[in-house]
Amino acid sequence: MIGSNCNIEDNAKILSSYIFDNVSIGKESNISGGVVADGTIIGEHCFLENGTVIGHKVLIGSDSTIHSGVKIWPEVVIDKDSSIKETVINYDYDASNDGS
């Protein structure tokens, strides 16, 4: 499933995944068996392995790998060239001020 207003660049591959609204996926990125929430930006040449869950308004820098089963949310910035093997949670996020 791919939501509305998504931007999926050339040669990006999405397999058995849920992509919510307003998501941008950079060229030659691969998402397999994952969930990507609204407003997220995934850079070029990224790999999101099976079972990843990416939350609201996350930014994943180019050339990054998010390993199987990792969860990242909300409003987290992952630097380019990263390899994330453990869950990352932004405990400072205040959903009451989100406005969405």
C-alpha cells in the first residue's frame, strides 16, 4: 500500500510494505516488509530491511541501512551513511503539539 502525495524516485523498490501519506523515498532505495509513517523522508541508496517500522516525520540520510526489526520514531534524524541495528525512540516528542 502506498499513500497519497508520496514521492518515489527512480529505481526505488518497495516490497510488501505500507507507505503512509506524504513520504519521500530516494532513488535506488529498497524497503522490504516495512512500515513507513507519514511525512518521512528516506534518502537515496537506503535499505530498510524486513520488519522495520519508521514513524512520523523521520529523516533517514542517504546510504543508510535500517536493519531487520528496528523501530525509529517520531521525528528522529538518522545521519547519512548510518547502520542502525537497534530501536531509536525520540522520548522528547510531544504529540499534543504536532498540529496534524
